[in-house]
Amino acid sequence: MIDGNKFSQAFDLALELHGDDTRKWSEIPYMGHLLGVTAIVIDDGGSEGVLAELFHDGLEDARGEGALFPIQYEL
């Protein structure tokens, strides 16, 4: 089962890191992609590991290794 508080924390952090970002070569909000993948994992029975889906390629695409510290510290 997914801890609602941890999910909220992860969502807030993902929004802080990527809230203004868009998908490559489009104006589609990047958060839409992260939430879409997260929803697929939840629907397929994912548990606590689903929190990682909110950041699944955000480190690579948006902020690099500098974003890893707040993720490790806050979650």
C-alpha cells in the first residue's frame, strides 16, 4: 500500500523540481508525463517503489545530479 503522506511529499518535490518544465520538443507539461507513468505503476499494483516513478527520468532530463540530494534528503 502506498503511504499517502510520502506520496504527497514526493509529488510536491517533483512539482518543485519540474513544475515549469515541458516535454522535449513540445509545450506539454512534464509533470503530466511523470504522473501518467506513476498512474500506470499504481494501477498495476505498485507499492512504495511507485514514488520513484515521479522522478524516473527527471534527474536525466531536468536537473542532473544536483536534484538527487533533495530527493534523498526529503524522501
